Amino acid sequence: MKKSLIALTAALLMSIPLSVSSCTLLAAAGNAVEGGGTLLGKTNDVKFPYQCKTMLVTDNGYPYYVLRYHNRIGKFRAQFGVNKYGLGIGAAGPGHLGMEQRAAMKGLKSGVWSYLGKCKTVDEALKMPQLNTSPGNIMLVDSKEIACVETFDDGRQKITRKTTGVLAHTNHYLDPKLFELSKKAISKSSKSRYDRSVELLNDGRIPLTLNDFVAFVNDPKIRQYGHAPETVETNSSMVLQILPNSDFKIQFQYKPNEFASKDVVVELTKEDIFKN
């Protein structure tokens, strides 16, 4: 089993802002998961040249494992991951703000990856909203619960938590107040991916499995088959299963660059990643 485990300095990591072009998030917990625990699935869709790599971060608090990509302005940016204690995170950028607009916003913290370095559980993360003031949507999971956090431009948040059931999100706000404040109609892509995610999560196959989530992130109505930079395409996806005892299994599927004809698939367990 091939793995790329690369240490990154904390200074470099903290300079990496959250920035994604188009993403889909799915989660399930409790009785909705076969055997209990939680499941998290995420796709990342881009329209620019990129290079993807997995890496282990060991010098920014708790050790954690992420997949990152090299974006169009020449920076590596983390997309999603899981830490040693079984806290997993996936993010989706705000559809009403472009990458340039987000880059111009000063004083906001993209604390998604700080959560991985500082928190062991969803509950701990939700008690530290100051770590995540940048606009966007994130899905948090641990062995006991799932949570979706919508963050608006001014830092206000809407949090949805579940210990059993399912959640889905894409790039628009689901909270009516935040959606109205965004002054942006739901994009066709964001709405169709959200609707399809809800449909898949509620199609009667509960309790769900890791293989179900692998199928979800590869669904043709969720995974975008284009060719960057001409069109948007899914450059990576992650499926994470966290067991009730906080052990986990993870599958990364990604194209190492825009010229690759086949995806790289990395399947790991908690023991594989965090051997010490």
C-alpha cells in the first residue's frame, strides 16, 4: 500500500487559506451507519491546473493527515483530513464569493486545519468558533456525531448537529437568513449536487457503509468529469469511516495532476497513518 507521508512546518501550514472551487459534502451518524460511528464523504472540483498529494502533518498540534493540492496561484492548499483522535473535516467554499474576493478579505481565519491540530472531538471544535471566521461551509465528524457549520462573511454561524441521521452540503447556504444575506441565487451546480446528495443519503439503503459513500462520491451527478482548465472537474475525493472506538478507515481518490489519465487511490487505517 503506497502512502505519501510528508511533514509540513507549522508556519507554512498556517499560511494556507481555505479555498475550494466547488465541493460536495455528505455525512451520516449513529443508526444511519452500519455498526455505528460516522461516515464522511467529500469531493473537490476545480477549473485550473493542479497537483494533488497526501501528507502527514506532525508539527501543528495533534498529528493529522490531509490531502492538498497545488492551485493556480502556486500555493499548496489542504482540502480535507482526519487527526489522530478521529476528528474528520471537509470543507466547501461559499458560492457567493470568488477566490479573488476571499483572498482580499483581511482579518478572517480559515481555522479548519487548526481544528485538526487543536481539537479531539466535534464538541471541542464547536466550542472554538474563533478558529473559523472565514466564509464557507464545513462538515465535522467524530465517532459520535456529525455537524455542519455555515459561516458568513462577517463571522456569524449556523450550526447543525446530529448524533444519528444524515447531513449534506455544497456551496450555497442552507440557513435562510445566511442565504438571503449572501445576495446570490443558488447556482445550478450547487443545487443539483445538493439535491442528488440528499437523494442518495435517503434512498432506502440505510444503514450506510463505507462502500456506499465511495459510490456516492463517484456518482455521475456529483463527481464532475471535465478537463481542467477548460471545464470544471473533480480532482479528488475522500471517504472516511470512523468507528465507535475512534479507529478509522479512509480512502483518498485523486488525480496527481491535470494530465493524469487515472486516479490514484490510497486506502489507509488509523494504524497505517499514526504508527506511534
